[in-house]
Amino acid sequence: MNIKKYISILIVISLFTSLPVLTLLLHASSAEQSGVVQVGLLVGDRESEQGKLILSAYEQLLKEEGFPYQVVSPGDVAGFGGAGLQERFEALLVPEFVNSSMPPDVAEVINSYVREHGGQVLLVFDPATKDLGNTQDQAPRLANLAGVRYFMPAPGGQGSTYLGYWYFTSADKGREWGISPGKLEKDNAVSSYSYGKVQFEHSWAVNDDAQIVAYDSGEDFKNPVITEKSYESGGAAVYVNIPLGKCKLRSDDLTLRSVLRTFLIRYAKVPRLVNSPGGKGGMVFNLHICSGAYFRALMVMMMQGLFQKDVPLSIHITAGPDTYKLGDGAGFFAENKFKGKPVLEVLQNYGEIGSHGGWAHNFFAYNLQYMPVQKAVQLIKWNFDALEGVTGRKVREYSDPGGNHPLWIDSYIEGLGVNSYYHAGDSGSSPTHPRFDGKYAGQTMWAFPISPYREFACFEEMERGRVPSGEVKKWLADLVDFAAEERTIRMVYSHPSDTRFGLEAIRALEEKALAEQNNGRITIAPMSWFADFLNRNARTRLQVKKQESGNYIIALENPEGLEDVTVAVYVGDGREYVVRGGNVKSVQEEGWLYLTVTANRQKKHIEVRFD
């Protein structure tokens, strides 16, 4: 046989025999990729300014909470089909405004995904309420799936939305949905610091056959606000009658965060990167020392043993000699060896010293918006210099007197080395990167929102408001337990106190927090310590693959090290499993397995294999 012809025959035979192998390899690669765990974030409108803002709000929260996700278009969803969606995503999020106009075939796929394939979908405010010409439909195409007819004409025909309240069916239900203790009024309505019950935008809606979790009500109506409808397939449709992203853009972070966390953790059981050190809860006690009026209270607190090294505080001080006006001599005067200096030298042993505004507390708070920026900058710098001059340590924390915090302050204090600050907005929520009327404060500094008790925040406000002492102690205990159970971080703020009410409240907080820290459930630390971890944690790259057997393959990578970084995966109760991968601490609680890296490696491979 001609040698060339022989070689040609061998090549052809080789190609045909290798094709099945190549096909198998490609199939394995595709199957492996489809096993990557992630959340689908459906966005129909990415081009308008509103669309970009809403998308950025949802993406920010998903990143901060450590959920792996992928943004998908209506075309993607239509192409995947119901079965394809189920293969690719643990859950589908359908945010407000950006999905109000939805092609009919996309709505059909979402229906199939939930009803037939066991998918989990979160429908927010107004999905599929308009046709492709942006004209309001008579009936939303996903209303039957939700079990709620939303965006109905108002009684009297005046529009489809209104401002109302957000009531939970019980206090326990509010807590189950991630609402921090203290954020509900006695009638279980969501409230906020200094405002009491807060109004939210709702559409007029009628519940058909969904279960009501939260609602708004009046004399002649009960409007669903959160509902859930389950299907025999194992799928569920949760409808939320609040524009969640819009709330985040207006400095109400908890509204979006609580719903996303609850839906993705309790319903969809999506693996996540836990955003707290060691996967534990975290507590910050932020003490504001505004002037020389607190010297006596500080002495009383010291004598009663309320400053402890095991309970490190964030201690923020207005350092100047004045308070109400320049020259009044009523300030803390941190540089004076007969006034603030010896006190500051003691206080620095019990936590992190932060800067509280600019030099003269009340003068700065009441006049900040009227004075030239250069003058405000000078007062802030004086405060930093005075504190750093006494302690010999860089100031890394900041708080604004009177909650007066214009956006320009962020960039300035960041340049001074600040990584964390007290925040009067986003009340009751986790550390976050705030947004003010849509404007982004940036990603380098973490704002720590105050945790209020209804319309009060600090203990002296509660005392003036005649809140019973026992009620305050119970709230503090509940808040610590909430942080531990949710594995999240919360901050309580107050001023030094020498009243019985204030001293008992501070002692109750410290004793409960210290007990839970000793039990390994929480960590007590200053804001800047948590912010260091959060900045490092945010640089972690996580990939979780779930095999058909249910086994998890977890890959972690962080150039700054992975120590204390925690991944949570759902394993259920009663199944035997083995964790493979050294230097990992594992804890199982309520079906969740928390895997914490104990060595500061840059890459980590972990496997969870079921028998």
C-alpha cells in the first residue's frame, strides 16, 4: 500500500475514534460549569439612569453579603427555558422598574421554572406590569404565579401606588425576615430612628391564594406587602410590594438586605461568603464623648468597671476646648494635661479612639452646612491632630455630630486614613457602603449604621422617652442574640452615663455580649477592626460547584490571605458528610455548614462529600 495513503487512513481512523472522547470531554466541561452555584439577577433595562442605579444597588448588596450571582437578560432567560434556568441558578431575582416591561415568553419561562422545575423566584414590586410598548397591562403576567394581583387601580382610580406602612404578622415573623430587634413598633410596623413608623411605597394589590407574611392596612383594606406561594415541585414565588433597590438608594439599606438575605438563605439555600470574621456575629459599642460635660460620667463608669479590655469599644471624641461656640471652654480639651489628656490616655487602653466631628461638637454640627468647606476641613483636621498627638496612634474611625455628614466628608476622611464611620442612616442594618439620594459613597470605607430601639438610639434618649429599663435590657439581649444567630454585625451607640438607667443599660449590654463572646457566638470589637476584615473579605474570590450527588467543591482565593474567611453551604439535617481540606474549622447549625479557614493561605480547596 502507498505509504501516504496508509498514513491518511490512519489519520482518518484516529479522528473518528477520538471524536467520542472529545465529545465526552466537552460534555464534562459543560456539566462541570453548569454545576457552578449562583443566583440569576434578571435585568431588562440596563441602559437608563434608573436601570443602572437599581442594578448597582442589587449588585452591591449581593457582593456585600457574599452571594455568587450572574446578571442575565430577558433574552438569556428565554433561551434557557425553565429547565435551563433550574440547571444554572439556585434562585432568580426579578428587581423592580428594570423588569416592568417583560416579553410574554420570558414570563412563561419564569412560570415554568417555578411550577414545573422547583425554581425559587423573588418578584419585586412591578415585574411584567407593562407590555413592550411600556403601556400598563390590565393584569401582570406573573400575578397568578405570585398568587397576588399587584398594581391594581386604586380605590377611586387615582394611580396604582401609594405610601403606606409595613406591618409583619408577628414580631417573630419580622425577626425571621431579618428585621433587627428594635426596628418594629409595638404593632409590628417597621420603624426608624427619630421617625417612628416609616412609610414605604406600595402598589394596590389583592391577595388571591398566597400566604401573607407582611401587609399594610387601613379602615377598609389589607394590602399584601410580602407574600409567599409554594408549589408541589418544590418551587416558590415570593412577592415583595416595596421597591427595594429604591430604598437602598435613599439610605435605607435594611429593607433590601433583609429581604435578599431571607429569600436566598431560607428559601433558596444559596451558599455564600459570610461577611463577618470567623463566620460569627459581631457587636460594636460606639461611645461618643462630645464635650467636657462627660468627665464625671466617665469617672463613674471607670469606678464601676464598665471599661474592660475584653470588651473593646469604639470611643469617639470631640477633642477641642469648646462646644457651643469657639471660646466657651466647655469642650473635652484633649491636649490639656489638667482636663482631657489624662482621661484620653486611660481610655485608649479600652478600644479604638476615633474622631467625633470637628473640634467643637455643637458648633460643628449646627454650622457645618453654612461654613466654607475649607473651614470645616480645618476643624476636622484639628480634631485628628489632637487625638493622634496624645495617643501616638493614627485615627481610623469617625462619627459625625448630630448626624451631619455631607458626602464630601467621605473622601476627605478617607485621605486621613479612616476605614470606618458611624452612620445615622441605614438604621438597624449591617456595615455597608452607603448611598445618599443615589450617590455612592465608595467602596473603601465602611459605614456602621446605628441600631435603634424604635425612635430612640442612645440610652439617654430612651431614658428621656421613659422606656422601661427592663425593656431596654431585653432589647439589648435580643440584639446580641440576633447578631449571633444571623452571623452578622450590629452597632449600638450611646454617650457616657452616670444615671442608674444608663449605667444599667451599659452593664446589661456588656455582660450579655461578653457571655456570648465567651461562648464563641460573637466577637466584640471596634468598627475599624471589623472594617479591616470586611475590606479583606471583599477581595475574596469564591466558586462553589455542586455535583449531582450533592457534594460541594469549594475554591477560595484572596491575595491578602484567607484566615477567618467563612463559607456557608446547606447540608440539611441527618446526612453524614466528610469535609476534605486541611486548616478548616467546621460548625453545623440549623442545616448550614460553616467552613472557616484557619490558616492565612492565599488559595484554598475544600470538598464536602456525603456518604
